Amino acid sequence: MPHATTSNITVRPLPPGPGSTYTIGAELLNANLESLTPSDEATIKRALYDHQVIIFKNQSTLTPAAQYSVTRLFDPAATSYGHGKTLDAKRSVLHPDLKTIPHQPQVQVIGNGFVDEFEGLRDITLKHPHHRTFHRDVLSDEDDRENTRFYRWHIDAALYDLEPPMATSLLAVKVPKTEYQTLRYDDGTGDQVRVPRGSTVFVSGETMYDVLSEEDKKFARDTKVQYAPHPYIWMSGARSRSTGLGMVSEGLELDAAQLPPVEEDKIKILPMCWRNPVTGRLALQIHPSAVQKLVLKDGTVVDDLKEVRDIVYRLQRPGIAPELVFPVDWEEGDFAIFNNRGVLHSVTGSFLPEEVRIFRQCNMAASQPVEGPEESA
Ligand SMILES: [Fe+2]
């Protein structure tokens, strides 16, 4: 093969940790992300859709502009941040978590602690999301340093008006290294998993689909999910289950009068199963805390919120079993890209105010809608 068409990038699948069986995650070696050849780009794209989460080490010097460029490889027509301007809403549950880089507004800063200057932002205080602010029942103060929870399993998506981003990238700029924590499910199963403090955890939506019974797979292929309009404001009064996998149903969601105006044609009704654009595999992709209704194959709408959530929880819970959870052990300079349409992810852990942590996150509202199960034979 002529040299010009080969890539120097090597793809090394990451072996699952002890006792784990997840099949996602790969490290990509020898990439110069500031100067990619067409064959490098093809290698990276293939690796993302084969492995769902890809990690490049030692990328501390990557500029926000280069991060934006690499993230756009998966959707060159996308230009604006995945949540658009919706983060401006002070009542959104996402509002405290993200700060926009002024000169590259598709890139957000997330983390923990006080930062006097970073990429044009001055005197910012970052807050690592803590399950205490989102879960109904929380770990006690005494348990909180050694234990943690999944904060919120999710897909990065506005789920109103805008299309779910194809990919999200995360650059670990500053990482306080401390001890591992025990992540507890606290759902009566006794399930728990050891994670590095502040790990981002991923599960494969494809595995989440694969472990379903044939009957449930068919139901998932045939059913659509209607998301609440302005979902992150809508859910702001409600509280999460202890697994971070959706909300407890207590009637605490905001009603229409408390939300910004709703335009019916911007409400998102998406398939339950999303197709991998390269491998063709199906992923069970549901944002569990934003679901409002289910649309069944015969057109019946399930609109009892507790029933909707119970159905979704029963389908998704097997896919977050401890052995299926891939926890990233962040080191400074790690640059990760994940297939946002093929994984669910969550923040974990908690940090003290003096434990300063800085990450850069980038994604764009997609130029194309989600591909459902029916689009291919
Ligand atoms: Fe996220």
C-alpha cells in the first residue's frame, strides 16, 4: 500500500479490569491530533465506532481549536454546541456544571475548585457534580469520602429541538490523584464497583441491547421515546434513583406553566435503539431522566410517567451491572472521545474544594437525526 494512504496510528483495545467483562475502550497511539492525514482520520473514525470510547495519551498541548476540529471529524457539518443556548437557563440542572470558553464556544470547561485563569476565563469556581444535589436518598457525610454513586447516567443531548451530538471529547487538563472509591448502587442488590475518584464511567448501549431477552429486544426496536420539552428544567424539581439511572416518580417535575414556551415541533420523539453508522449494530440509547412518554408500535402512547420510567428502568438496569462498567482512570493529558450515540456515561465521585480539577468538553448538536433500527435491513 502506498505510504500516503497508511496511518501511523495504532489501535490498542483496553483489556477489561479484574472481574469485568465490558468490551469498550481503546487507546490510540502515535496520533498527531494537530495534523491528521486522511488515513489517520479514517483510522480514528473506525476505532470510535468499533470501541465506543477512544483515548489518546499526552495531549496536554491540544488547543481548544484543535479539540473542536477533531470532535467534528464525526460530523463535519456540525458547528454549534450540543446544548445550543439552552444552558443559559438558570433553572437547568446542567447550568452549574459547565462554563463556555469565550474564543471557542463549542468547548466547555468542567471540573472542581477555584481557577484564576484558564483559556480566557477568569476567577471561575468549578463544581464537580455531587450526587447529593441530584439524588433523592444520599450517602451520609461520613460515607461520602470513601464511597460514591453514579451521578447521572446520560447521553449528551439537549433532547429538545437539537439533534443528539455524534461524539463528545474530553481533555483532562488537571487531575487531582487520590484514592479509589467504592461506588454503591444502593438499590437493594448489593451491587458495587471500585472506581478511581472522579472517574467518568461508560457502559455500552450495544451491550445493554444485547443482554435483553428476544422479546425485550423486539419491544425496544419497535418503541419510540418522547422526551420532555426543556427536559433539564422540567426535571429540576425531581430527584434521581440511587443508581443515577432515571428519576423517582413523586410528581415533582415542573408543569407546562413553569417551563419556557414549548413549540410542539421541537419536541423530540426518538427511537429506543440507535444504529451504529459504521458497524450497523444497535444500541439501546435512552436518556433515562428525560423520558416522558413511550410511543408503541401500534401508536399507543404510554403517558403514565411512573409506568414509563419503570419500563425504561427494567430495560436499562441490566446494562449497568458492575462488570459492564468501564471506569476511566484519568491522567493529565488524556484526551478521550466517545460515541455519544452508542454509550451512556456518568460522572462519579466528589472532591474537596481545594482539589482542583480542570477538564475541557466538546460536542456539537448533530447535523443529522439519529438512525433508528428501521433504516437498514
Ligand atoms: Fe456528559
